[in-house]
Amino acid sequence: MFKPGESGNPKGRPKKGETLSDILREQLSSIKIEYEDGTQVEAKTAIAAKLIERAMEGEILAMKYIYDRVDGRPKESIDLEHSGELTVVFEDAEKDV
């Protein structure tokens, strides 16, 4: 038994190796894109601008991606305790349940 304030794992959980997300974040921050007017931006800024441009042109998938990232995806729940019917309920992701 451990005494109060004593941990069974004082060094904590071992760190995992570098993840794909870590590598992508590093690359997106380190790569610079130069526009025709000479201005430079990080790759992630250029990608965001292109995504917004496509949404403004009417591309539904780009609009959905932006909405999901900015406002959060709606929560989905399934009521399985019903008399044979399947009910899917979409709730506002920002509401506390």
C-alpha cells in the first residue's frame, strides 16, 4: 500500500515515440510558402486560405470541414433501448450534457 502523497509510478507513463501529428505540425510550421507578391506565410496558413477559398466557391466538403473545426462536430447518440426502432439524435456540440 502506498502512503499518502506517494506514487506507484513516480516517473509517470513512458513517453511514446514521435507521432505523425508531431511531424506534421513541425513541417507545417517550418515550411514557408511564397505568394506571387513576395509575401511569405507558413504552409498551414496557405492551406487554411485555400480551404476557405474552396468553401467560398461553394464546395460543400470544404464548408463542412471548416464548420466542424470551428464549431465542433455535432454529438451523435443512438437510443438502443427502444421497441425495435433506431433513433439517431444530433445535438449541438457546444451544449453541456
